[in-house]
Amino acid sequence: MPKTNFSTDEKGEMNIKTETGDIGVDYGTEPSNLKVKVENAKGDTSVNLGGLSTANETNKDVSGTIGAGENSLYVKSRSGTIEVK
């Protein structure tokens, strides 16, 4: 399965969606003001961000905020591994 990697910072809004394939999001600098929502129908989900206060955390879905959550990250996959760090 192909993997799509993103290196990013926390500015603004980032939306990533795929039907199949792995997704990797790597923050070069630890985010301090971010709203996170990750949805995965089939596959593993891993979100490793310091300071993330989770509202929901399962093997398939993770949502939460860091700081005030003024910036956002939304990642969705129907089938594949999602890793956010």
C-alpha cells in the first residue's frame, strides 16, 4: 500500500483524505495551538503529539486539542495506517 508523507507546521488548516493508502504527518516543531481530528475506517491510527488533550481516542478515531486549537488538522482514510507525530 502506498504511503503519503507530509512535513508541516501548525499554521492554518490542513485536510488530508484518502480512500486507500497510508498517511504520515510529521510536525517539524511540536504544535502549541492545534485542533486534531483523525478518522480511520480500517487500519491503525497513531497520534503522538505532546500536550494533546484528547476528547476521543480509539484505534480508529482520535480527536483533541493542543492549546486554544486555533489551527487544525483533519485526516481521514477508509483503509490504511495513519500516523501523526
